[in-house]
Amino acid sequence: MGALVPVSPWLPEDDLLLKNSIEAGASLESLAKGAVQFSRKFTVQELQDRWHSLLYDPVISAEASFRMIEFERSAPTLPSKFSRAGNSKENRSFSG
């Protein structure tokens, strides 16, 4: 029998939301409080650990990048929460 591969709680959708939210200027604290809706609730520490892994762990980064690209290709039109510009509470600006 082969060894069991640990299942990551991180879906490609979650990685994409994390990446786009951080690039748009969201804080990890605001993300943990629900500024965007992940597939499940993540703590600030979980978000920080994942972001660090995406940036500095070559194996995790390569796998996550591949999965995010595959996810983007498989979804013909992504909901606005996945778009680069985003539509999170962090990005909304109101004039007036």
C-alpha cells in the first residue's frame, strides 16, 4: 500500500482569494474576520502560514500556482470575489 498524502484544507479558490485580497491591500486580520468569504473559517495564523508558504515554499507555491491556474481555466466566468480587482469590503470606496 502507498503512503497517504495529507489533504490540504486549502482549495484553489481559497488560495486565489487570499492572493488577490492581499495584493489588493487587505490585512490578514480583516480576512480572518470575514472581509472575504473563504470555503471555511481560517484563523489569522492559518492565513499567515499559508501566505508565507505561497511566497517562500517552492513546492507548495508551485502546486498552488498550478491549481489556481487550473481553477481559473475551468471556470468560464468567475464570480467577482475571484477577480483581480475584487469586490471585498476592503476594496470598496464610496464617493460623496
